[in-house]
Amino acid sequence: MKTAELLLRLPEDEARFLEQYAKDHAISLGDLVARYARLLQRIPHPDNLQFTGAVPEHADAREEYRAYIEKKHR
């Protein structure tokens, strides 16, 4: 895997916390940040969460739209 160097400037409290957390979980600080970055990529944006479950999985969008247009133009 190709890597890149990253310099972070954090308040001392947060830096100490991250270092201790990584040590307690037997991972490197780099691995901790990489794991968090991967997690952030998988989490849906909060603005999109409002749409989750808005359309039933079994819905046929084409059929729904066709029925809507047909009803609209009667």
C-alpha cells in the first residue's frame, strides 16, 4: 500500500489521549488515524440520513412514476 506522511497539530490533551488510546489497544498512532479515516468514509453524511428508509426496498420506481403520470393526465 502506498503511504503518505501527515503532520498533525493537536491540542496536547487530544494528542496525549490518542497516543494512550493507541498504546492501550496495541496499535500505532498511524493505524489509529487510518482506521478512523476508513470509518469516516463508510458513514453516510448526516444530511443524507433523512432519506434512509424513505423509499421501501420493494418499490418499483419506474412503475410508481408511470402510475403517477397516468393519474396526473387523466
